[in-house]
Amino acid sequence: MRRTEIIVSSHSDFCFGVQRALNIAKEALKKNRIVYSVGPIIHNPQVVSEFSREGLKIINDVKEICALRAKGKSKKINLLIPSHGISPEVLRKNRIAFIDTTCPLVERVQRIVRDLSRKGYFIIIVGDKKHPEVRGLAGIAGKNFRVLKNKREAKAFNFPQGASAPAEKKLKRIALISQTTASVSNFKEILSEIAKKDFKELVSFNTICKNTIDRQSEAQRIARRVEAMIVIGGKNSANTSKLAKACRKINKNTCHIETREDLKTEFLKGKKSIGIATGASTPPYAIKEVVERIRRNDI
Ligand code: SF4
């Protein structure tokens, strides 16, 4: 029987921001029995479980830390900010010390938003309003911002009117920025829709991280060549979901799985070539396991 050709993307390690966050968390856990993280440290359930066994506890809101402090449950609480960051303003307001694993590229976007906000721009954030990175950016932007997810939302978008609207002068100055893990084509589509609106000044910052762009283009290159494409990564990972969507656009035989257990024999059946791509927070061992699973199917 002919062996299935397997092509693994050359961009399949943790991205540097995720690797850095995990290294910092490991160091913190060496020194402390319990460390709290605001949301999962990275968007991969398997890695998060490994860290929770080592003592990393997830809280959903910094208010939970305030409550723990108020109850006197712990004199010193070790709070870790995940790689996608949260609004530093929230922490400062609550006077909470923290261990920061925010990716430097996310911090850069936070600085841009802070600067634009000070200058009075109306800020449009391209991304998912529920994503922690976007929530953090929104917290920095203040009141004059809007999150847009896609072209449809951009088309329907109107600048706020009435008493709560920014002053006329400010209203006409628009700045567009992006979640670091957004897709380039989506960002461009939204930008072209916003460019049709009435404004005095429009500035745009493509703040999509290079690792995300390289990962997407390499995965799409492979998706063009193979009969089926497997994208491995957390279902809660924005960049993995977008990677799967980008591959599916090119190759309908694309599946998004978290682990080898999700891989169906039916999907592998008869495929002579299979491509594998991973999200920025997918552990490298997941690829090895999926390759082994495909090879078992060859027998
Ligand atoms: S995907 Fe990019 S921005 Fe996000 S953590 Fe990784 S390197 Fe940083």
C-alpha cells in the first residue's frame, strides 16, 4: 500500500509570544505553589490542563482577585496576565500587582491605541469583541471606539450620533487597527468599506502579527497542493480558527481538530496527500501524534 504523503507546515512551533508566556509561567510556578491567570494563559485546552496540574488556576475576572484579597484568603496573590493581555488600566485601578506575559506585539498595539485615544481619534478595532485581546484594547480606547468583525458589520457601521457622540471634529478622525490574529483579507475588506464613509482623516495600522500572516500563507500554500488539510489547535483559539477558515477557502477537505482523537478514519480514507498546519498556541507534540495516527491508518 502506498504511504500517504504528509506535508507539515514549516510554521508549526509555538509563536514566540506564546513560548515566552509559557516560560514566564513555568518560572512563576517554580517559585509559587499557586498562580492565578486571568483567563487561560494561552488558547489551548491541553496545555492549559498541563499547567493547571502544576498549580495555575484560572479566574475569569480580576474582581475575583479583589474578592480573595477582601476575604483575606491570601496575603500575596500571584496574578498572571496571559499572552493576549488585558487592559492594564483595570489592574492599575484595582492596584493589583501582576506577572505580565503579554506578548510584546500585543503591547505595541495597546500603545498605539492609547496614543490614538489621547489624540482624540475614533478607533475602529478589527476583531472579535469577545476576544480578551480586543477587550483589553477596548478598555484602553475609552468611549470612542467600535469593534468590527467583518465586511457586513463595516458596511452597516454608522458613527455614533446624539449626545454621547464625540465632538464633530473628533468624529471625523478615524483610526483603524487590528487584533493581532485577524486575517489580512478581512482587515483589507473592512478598511475599504470604512474608506467609503464620511471622514476628515483616516489612518490605518495593520497590526496583524507577522507570525499570523506567515502561518496563514504557508498553510494556504500547502492546502493548494494536498488532497486534505488538517489544522490542529484549540477550538477557542482565534488564530487557529482563522487558519482553518483560510485553508477551507482553498481546500474544502479541511478539518480543524484539537487532538488526534478528533481525527475521523473516514476523513483520512483514500487520501494520498495530507497537509498539517497548527495554530500559534498548539504544542509541537500534537503534530507528532497526528502524524502517527495518519501512519496507523496507512497500515
Ligand atoms: S500570535 Fe503574534 S501577537 Fe499573538 S502571541 Fe503570538 S507572536 Fe504575539
